[in-house]
Amino acid sequence: MAGVSDLVRQIVAGGALTDPAWRSAFAEVPREVFVPYYYVTLSGGGQERLWREDPDPERRRRWLAGVYDDVPLATRVRDGALVSSSSQPSLMAMMLEALDVRDGMRVLEIGTGTGYNAALLAHRLGDAQVTSVDLEPEVTEAARVHLAVAGYRPRVVTGDGALGVPAYAPYDRVIATCALGAVPGAWLEQCAPGALVLAPVGTGLVVLRVAGPRDAEGRFLPTPAYFVPLRGGWSGGGESGGAAGRPGRSTCGIPRHAQRHDSFHFLFGLAGHRVGPREAYELWRGAGRPARERYGVTVRGGAQWAWLDDPDGPHRWPLGAGSSGSTGAAGSAHR
């Protein structure tokens, strides 16, 4: 029978959960509480709903096996489109370890989703240290129920995630679970000096060190990451990663031999809408097909840009409206 221990073994085998505290969290927080149902895509098209209370024992077995497989699970679908999901646990583990938390730190999570990630944070840091925000009341209400059943009670706030949650600031860490075109200025303003912000930008994960309310800088992690984009009126004004594991931009016009390279897609997502596909391809090839960790993001005095190798070097691309600190309706994400 599938179970928590099976999931932990899969994550460890993939190279994550090197921190014993996070390994304990994943071993003791039952994912099944947070995904009482999810949707799977059928081979002939369409979707099937698997749920905990299904009267068919074989379908219940499939539901539980899926819960404890290291895969993302579609938890909310609207008009055939993925709205929210429970992220792939190994990706969650990698992000949480990259957040570099220590006892006593306060964490703001943008995008409550199922509540599973908030539970892992609460297990590691304690309920009082964790605040999570999501746009939709039905999402936050369900997450509160899931968390209570699992024995956790972090703060779960219904509101605009782009605005953060100033009532409980300052935060030592901010973690976002939805694709962005730029980092909202409000998050930096609510951070303590030296805080870290981990956020999906384009199809990557950037870790920013906060120097002040309008200044932060950091590099991307090596792994690709595709998240449900922010829903609502604010996305930073830039390109964001698409849902369901595919980039948000079409590859139309990109040299065919470049379409096979994820590292090119990453560069094109950051810069292609500014410089064009051919120019982006020549830059990528001339720079030696750079891996993701050679890229970074800088916020300086409110301006915000992505860069290759050097934040003040020749290869820089302004990010979206978020660079001026503008905000709007941030959508819910997935955890």
C-alpha cells in the first residue's frame, strides 16, 4: 500500500530532503488529507476524478497511490483549464530546502492552495511563524479545514497575494507558488533586512536576498519549474510559465534545433519578448548555452531586470510592471 514512507523514499532518491528537519516534516504530514480528490487525464481525452470517498475500492486504491506518487495533482479545474494543483512533492522539498529557514523565522507563503505546503512549514517552524495568503475564499476555507484535520493552524488569509500580508510583517522568508513576470514590490517592503524571497519567474525559480524595501538580488536555481500563473489583474506585466509543464510562449519562429533545449526556452522566456527569437538564439549559442544558474534578477530602487552572468553587464532585460511596485489582484496558486 502506498504511503508517506513511499513518497519520502522517492523524494530522497531524487536528491532532495538532505535536511533531517524537512525529511521529518514530509514523513509526518499526510498528503492525503490535503488532496481528498484530484483529476487525472484519460488517454482518450477528458478527465477522471479520483476521490477518497469513492464507493469503488479499486478507484480508492488508485486515488491513494496517486497521492503518494511524486507527481503534481490537479485539484481544481474550471471549464477544462487547470486552476490549482498540489505541486510535485520533490519540487516542493527542493524549494523548501532552498528557502534556508531557521528556528524562529517568520515565513509568508503566497498561494495557499491545498494547504499542504503551509502544513510542512508549520511542522518545521510552528504555527505562529507561518502566514499563507490566497485570493479565493473557497480555497482558503478548504485549506483551513485540511490543516486543522492534520493538526496545524498557521494563519491563512484570504486576500490579494501581490499585496502580501502587512499585518504580520516583517517576514524573514517569502515563498511564492505561482508563476510571475516580476516580483511585487510589496513583498520586499514587508521583508526584514537580509530576508530571502523564493519565487517562480518565467519558467525558473529565483532566490533573492533582500537588502532593503526596494532592493534585492539573486540567482536562479538549476531546476526548471512550471507553475499555474497568477490569476487576476496582476502578473508583473511579463511572461510567465505555463501550467501543465509547458512554457507560456509559443516556439513559433524559433530555430527548430533550438526547440529541443530547455535552457534556450528559459532565456527566450526572460528576454525573447524584448529582443526577438533569432537574436535570443544567437545570444544563447554565443554564451555557450548557459544553464539557469547563470541568470539572475535584480531589484534596485524599484527598477527590476533579469540578467545573464552580471547584473550590470551587457545582457539585461527589464521585467514587467512589478518593477515599479504596482499591484493588483494576485491569483491563487498551488500547494
